[in-house]
Amino acid sequence: MTKKKIVVLSGAGMSAESGIQTFRGAGGLWNGHDVMEVASPEGWEANPKVVLEFYNQRRKNAHEVKPNQGHLLLAEMEKDYDIQIITQNVDNLHERAGSSNVLHLHGELFKVRSTVDDSLVYELDGWELNWGDKCELGSQLRPNIVWFGEAVPLISTAFTIAKTADIFVIIGTSMAVYPAASIVDYVAHQIPKYIIDPDIPPVYGINNLHKIEMGAGEGLAELIEILRSS
């Protein structure tokens, strides 16, 4: 029997339960720096060493935390469902929990890339990327992250995946960052949609939407029970 396809859109709230700091939770600041200073092409141009240190600290933080119950439940659900995760998060907690199909919309924290050729992407050994670390072409390496103001290369892939959903689940995202927030618009009207968040953001015009006002772990446990009984 063919497994039902569940497409999951996960955001910062998913990782927050593991102890990953979020910009939203920190008022958009990092050690007194505005988000645009550390996560934009302009910030990189103005002070690349500050940007490198910001991502080094994020990697160190990500190394120290573990997947939470929500991550583990999504991986476990692969036994019964075809699970495809589209994540706005740059950490690797979904993969560490055991999820097989993860699309990182905004890049990956533990990868770096050339500043002259976007196709030259490397796995980072450890958590530090330093000024002077260069690609094979002799150019400085940068975080493999989609910064504010940059195009999101995988968004059309995400739209295509959304169209294949039998069930669509939104977990821990503010639904305020575009184009990621528009992915749900590509899910067919009749498809059941669930949003899991202890503080559900304002959402309008989404057909067949069911709200589960809980954190990722509790909310996914609740969703599993709902799907079993349906």
C-alpha cells in the first residue's frame, strides 16, 4: 500500500525546543548587532569577520544541542508515512534525528561556499570558518546561508513538493518570512493542513486548516493521534 505523503514546513520554533536561539526570540539582535549586520550581503561587505564569528557561534551552539522530541517523532513517522521536510532552519537537527528527506530552504550551517562560484560548496570540518579560509579558486569562503536580500534557489523545488502533499504540516514558523510563507499556497485546497505552535501566528485564507496550539514535540504527538483515528 502506498504511504500517504506528509509535507512538513518547519521553522525556528522547531529548533528552539532544542535550545537553538532564534532572532525572533532575541528581538532580532545578536550581541547588540542588528540581524542585517550579520545576515545580509551588505553586512558581509561591511564587516565579514563579524559575520564569520556570528556563524561560528551558531555552529558551536548547534553542536552542543540535541534533536528534540519533535525532530525524533518526525523521523519515526517515516515508518508509516512518506515524510518530506521543507525547513527554514539551517541546523542539521532533522538529519541527526534520522529524517531522510530534508530540503533546506535557507542553506545549511555546516556547509560553506566560495564567494566567487556558488557551485563550490564544502562540508565544514568542525565549527569554525575563519578569515583567510579559501576555496580552490583562492577566494574567501562564506557561510552557505541564504541571507536577507538574496534569492532562495530552492523555492521552486519547495513549491513542487507542496503540490504533492496528502497532508501538510506547519511547525514553529511565524509565516511572516517570504517566499517560504507562500509555500502553503501551493497545497491543494482540499488537503488537510495542520499548524503546530504554542503561539499560533495570524494565518488567513488557508482552507482546511487545523490548529494545534502546542510545542513541536507535544503537537506532533497530538497530530499522530489525530491521524491514527481519522
